[in-house]
Amino acid sequence: MGHMQRLSRRAFVFGSAAVAGGIAFGSFDNAAQAAATANGNPLAVGLGPNSATFNPWVEISPGKITLIAQHADIGQGVGSVQPIMIAEEMDLDPGQFEIRFAGPSPAYFNTGFADELAPFLAADQSPAAEAARAAALESLRTSGLQMTGGSSTIPDTYEKLRVAGAVARETLKAAAAKRSGVPVADIRTQSGHVILPDGRKIPYIELAAEAAKIPPVLDAKPRDPSKWRILGKPMMRLDVRSKVMGELKFGIDLKIDGMVYAAVKLNPHKGQPLKSYDASKARSMPGVKKILEIKNGVAVIATNSWYAMKAVDMIDCAWAPSIYPAEQADHWKVLEASFKPEFLGKEWRKIGDVETGLKVGTLVQAEYRAPYVAHQPLEPLNGIGVVSDAGMEIWVGHQSPQAVQYVAATAIGLKPEQVIFHNQWTGGSFGHRLEFENVRVLAEIANQMRGTPVKLVFSREEDFLQDIPRQISIARHRGSVDKGKIVAADLQLAATAPFKGLLERMGAPSKDPDPQLAAGMWNVYYDIPHFRATSFEAQGLSPCTTWRSVGASTAGFFTESFIDELIHAAGLDPLKARIEMCAVPTYRKVLETVAEMSNWKGPLGNGKGRGVAFVESFGTPTAEVVEVSVTDRGIRIDKVWVAVDVGKVVDPVNFENQVQGGVVWGLGHAINCELTYAKGGAQQTNYNHHEAMRIYQCPVIEVRGLENDPKVRGVGEPPVPPAAPALANAIFAATGKRIREMPFDKFIDFV
Amino acid sequence: MIELTVNGIKRQVDVVPEMPLLWVLRDELGITSPKYGCGVAQCGACTVQINGRAVRSCQSHIGEVAGKSVVTIEGVDNRNDHPVLQAWIEHQVPQCGYCQTGQIMQAISLLESIPRPTDEEINEVMSGNLCRCGTYPRIRAAIHTAAAKKMTGK
């Protein structure tokens, strides 16, 4: 039975009895894998002699301690904070353990998606909401879905890694008790050693063999945060030094004996095949070993990457045409025509009677736009693959290990379990490394080069051309204000569906409305008596995917700009009005904090303006104030204040860096980035066309983390959505000009 | 054969003279700290020193580098105590880290010509180095710290 059939048979569908109105999420069939592991612990397979593993995150051999980073490191610090959460409980110090990225296994299913998948507002702590989240968690467990994304790294692992460390610690203590005859209660641990009452110290690694023979102490509890040695305090990220010294090997830096180098030219009409090609010029170029035809393009095998890229450039290709509109203007036309019942995604939320509410007081209407945008992390897509009769081995930095197996296997007729995946340190992602073009293409190339390891590196231009962009979106919002209050808000948007697109390419298609098109639109926490949020899903446009903060990156801009318009129409102060309207006490505190940080006192005058925006995304409420000056060279962004509530700040220095980076990401792309199509291909092929922020535009960014939320939340994405609307609102305050479309530099100059 | 000095060691490579230094370093000599980011001098991730000057190695043909001295971050003098590298660690600048070796090589060059740069001078010299993770506030802070360290000889 093929993988796809098993997939559809076992696919769990949210929206069934358990989680009404939710989304469909495909299940990966990992039964074979699970059966091959002892107690579901993948580390048990291939464990050396006299070694112990107590759970999927800890491995102790007589030579070393290895801690598993279960998520992908895409620059957010997984490779540091995840081992440290384990080390905290194990009483290990940095330097006493090695770090390894997790292989594919259902043991690493992501619990952190449960809240996002249950169709309830993040602030809703009702029993019904919690029950839906519990059901979502169960289905995630069943599916075994291991994925990095949705700002879920900390929410997923905060409990389980600390428990994993506690179990390891208590099991090592039990082993020491057995050896010494001393009661466990009299034994403690410190700095990689078990310490007996008489002061004798036994290194953990000496206890590995004995610990392996006793059952793990599963009822071990993690310590109270007040007892933390490392977590919650400023700490050194474990990867900082090796990155500064240039020693850390990213995927692109890997070398395998006997490998050859590949570069590709792929059909810029995304997803469409090659028709024909002429490689006569390329064949005789220096370093070239082979020209290969693959499904949607050609590859050159050469003795180094540059020879391969130069040669592939010289191949003339005829391409099958695009199945989406060739010209950008027609993409917008399709989108404009998508506000119709037949394209309805879902009416996500309805409060009061919107149509009646809109007739009260003053009507405000506005249309907003957000373009396709590319991801373009600085490390281009790459990978090393080798195919043998037994299967394929692949070294690639990726956020979905099981999907890598599925995509590579499907491309060359293998079973997913025949693909051995080694995750790599990556030079950023922003959603790019959830997609598969490099994986699929590498599998095809390596399959034609059986026995020889092939290193594939996309040229920057190819990476841009194949980048599956952020959703394109138009919002048509209406609202009314009366007697100094917002009476109604009717929020509607049409967009391409990013999450559904990703699921489809993962082999788990969904027919349900894309929940990411609700993000940033339905989760409005202001007390508005008449409210409605509706999504429409445009058909036949460019494939789209998740881009740092996904749906909220566009809808957050629309919603918080429009709310700002309503507030101004009502004659209110933008920040004071938001505080007064905010219906969730902990979220109101976030707004109050940013007001206090920025010393908000209303309009600044003198060519300066401030804007505020508040968006909850992935459960994390974030408020930002942006201050701009009007100069003779254009708008200058002077300062940004950010308040964000994550329940618990686990890694404070990295937290600040992530928040600042999110603001830079949000501002930079809002100012000057778009991906447009002409003749079916992307027009932007390097950073000079799609620049985002450089240091000269970067403002001072002051960050404060709050810990009032009842749950532990992530912070990789939530600082992004408020940045663009806060900037647009600041520009309005400074100039009176309301910018309703990204990128903003089409309408106003920036310094 | 083309001969050059990399981090104080004489090396010979057998490649076409048009090949950019970046790819010679990475694929032929196995020195991976200079990164490929854009190939067209838009990102600065490939920055190294040639005869003491910071340059984009993706734009330097190996034929023109023949006989010259190339320094990558692996070969920076006193690297374990270098004020710029130390400041970068102190401020925990990197996120993904991919651009950082290029940023550091550019910053070393900046501080050699302007020992106490203003924010404006930092902007001018460092704007050719792209950081997609947005570590700019920390890059700025690290440069100021490194400048102070250099002045006090620490």
C-alpha cells in the first residue's frame, strides 16, 4: 500500500466530533518507525554498549552525555535553549554535554501546535477551549507530527524537556543508590556528578551502564523556576562563540568524501515541468562532469559549486507555462474578484449585528493590500544526498523531518522510512525551510548519481525564483464610530492560502478553510459591540506558504491600521483608546506597559509622529510603539518600544534579540519588499530588488518581556505583525498620510 | 596553478582565473567562514581581507588575488582575545550567525580606519552587510564596545 493511501486512511481530521470547526491536519504514518524503537524512544535504536537513554532527549554513554535538540535550529536558539532546559534539571553545566539534532520520530511530535489548532481565541481559557486544545493535543500525538514552526519551540518543550532532564537526574540517582546502598533521599547531584552523603562524587557517565539496567524514574518532577540555576537569567547562547569564530558548520559548509557539486536551473513558472533544453554550451565548460535532466529543470554536476552554477546558467531551457497568471496585475485582479460567496473561506467570528451597527454614526471604509514577499534567509537552500539500493541519506537543514522523508521518497520511488535524514544548523529560515524544492530536486539528482554523494547549492537567483512566497492579500474593511466609540467593525480579506498550500506539498492536503487567514483578523480583543471577521480564499494564484508570522503578517497590518482609522474617526487617542477597549486584563497590561515605556502622551508635533499597534499571534500578545521623524530625505524611524507577554521568559538575552529581530523583519519588509510576477516568474532575483532593512535604517528597539500570561508562549514570530501597522500609524500621525498598502516605499520616501 | 597566501599559509589552486576567491576558499581550500549569500556584493557575508583591506570575496577573481595575502576570520591575529570578536560574544550578536563572520571582518576593518566611530559612521560602513535576522542593534552595540576595548587596550 502506498504512502498516500495510508496517509489518507489514517489522516486525522480536526473538525470531526472533537474539534468542531477546526482544520484538517494530515497524519504521518510512523507505525513502522515507532515499532522499531523501544518504548517509543528512537535513541534506543543503535545505543552503544553500557549506554543509557531514559527518554528521547537524553543519551549517556561511558564517553559522553548527548542531549537532543528536538526542533530545527533556524537561528532562534533551539540548539542552545533546548539542551539547556534539560541540563538545568540534570545539573549539567555548559561544556559537559554534546548536542545533536533529533532524527525523524513520532516521539518528537509537537505539542506546541495544540493551542493554535484548536479554534478558540488564545485568551479564551474556558473549559470548552481547554477541552478542544486537549483534543488537538491528542490528535497531534496520534499523528506524531514533528515540525518546527508557529513559534512553538518553547511552548512545546518547556515542560517536556525539563521533565526529561528530571527523569534522567532521578534515574542516575537511583543507579547511584543501588551501587552504594545509600538511600536516594540522601543523594544529590551537581555539575554532572551524583554526590553521595560522604562527599564521594560519581560522574554521570560512570553510571551509564547501571542506569541502563534500571527502569527510568518516570514520576520525577521538574524544579520550581525559583530554583533555576541557568534558565530565566541572562545566559550565553551555546552557539554564539562558534558562530563568532566562524567555526560552526552550517548545512552549506558540510563536506563528504567523494562528493560532487550540483547547481540547478528550474522552471521559474513554479511547479511546472521542463519542456526541452540545450546544454551544448555548458557541456564543455571548466569543471563540468555531467548534465542531468530533472522533472522541472536541469542540473549540472561539477567539481565545485561555482563551476556548476556558471555552467547551468548557460543551458537554454524551454519551460511549460505557468498555471497562475503570468503578470502581476492579473494576480491583483483575481484577488479583487475573490470577495464572493463561492470563494468564502469562513466567517470566523461574529458578535452582535454588524449590518445594523454599520448604519449607526459615521461609516469608515478602507481597502488594504499586501503583496507576495520572499523569505530569502541568507544561507541559500542546499543539501547533500546520496542514493543507494537501500535508500537515500540526506543532510539538510529542515523544519519537518518526516516531510523531508516523504518528499524525497516520493520523488524517487522509495518508502519514507528508506530516507535517513540528518538535520543541520541553518542560516535562517523565516518559513523557507518548511518547503521542499531543494529536497525534491536533490533526491532526483542523487538518484541519477547513485553511490556518489551530491552537494546541491541553489544560487541566490534560483533561490529567489523558486521561493514560495507569503500570501498576497486584500482587505476590505468597514466600520462605524458614534459618540466617541467604535460601534462596528466588519473585517473581510481575500488571500491565497499559505498553510493549506504547505500541507498539500507535505502530502497532507486539507479541504478546510485556512486558519492562518483568520490570524490577526478574528483575534481582536477590543470591546466592539458589532464585529465580524471573514476570509475568502483566492484560487488559481501563485503557490504560497508560511512566512514569519504567516497570516498575521498581513492581517495584523490591515486590522490594526483600520482600528487606528476608526479610533481617529472617533476622535480618540490611539493608545489610550486601545487600552480602554481591551477586554483581556493581561493584554491590557501589555498595552499599558508599552505606553509607560514610551512615555506616551499623545501627539508629538514638530514633524514627529508615533503609532501603536497590538496583535496577538500564536498566543503571544505584543504591543509596539514606533516613533518617526519627517526629514528632508524622507521618513526616519527613530525608536521602537515593544512589550510582549510570553508567560515566562526562559532565555532573556536571546528573547530580546529575537524580539528586536522580529521588529526589524516586520519593518524592513513593510518598507521595501514585494515579490511580483512577470511572464510567470518572479521579477526579484537578488537582495538589491528585495532588500528589507539594513543597519542604517535600524531604529533603537527597546524590549520588555512580561510574564502575566497563564501559559508559556513563543516569541519568534509575534513581534512581526504589529511592526508594519505601528509604522503606518506613526507615519499617519507625523504626516496625515494613511498608507494602506505594503511596501510603503511605493507611497512615501524613507531615509 | 595559482598561488596565494591564506591565513599566513601558502596555497596553490588549480582553477580558472575568473573563479571568485569565495569559491576557492570554500570549495577548493575548505575554509568555510566566508559565506555565499548573494554572489553580487549585496550582502557582505563573504567579506575577507586581501592585503589588509576588507573586500567581498565573491567579487575578487582568484587570478587577481594571486600572490596576495588573504585573511579570513580563522586567521585573524589574536583571535581568541580580539576586541571585536570578544565584543561580538559579549553582546551575543548572532542569531542564525550566517552573516556574522562577514559583519565581523567588516567591523574589524572599520575600527582600523575609524577607532571610535559614531553611529552615523557605523551606518555608512556596515550598511553593505545584510543581516536577515535583524541583529543590527547588537552589531552597533558590539562595535562601540570593541572600540572602547581597543582604546583601553583590553
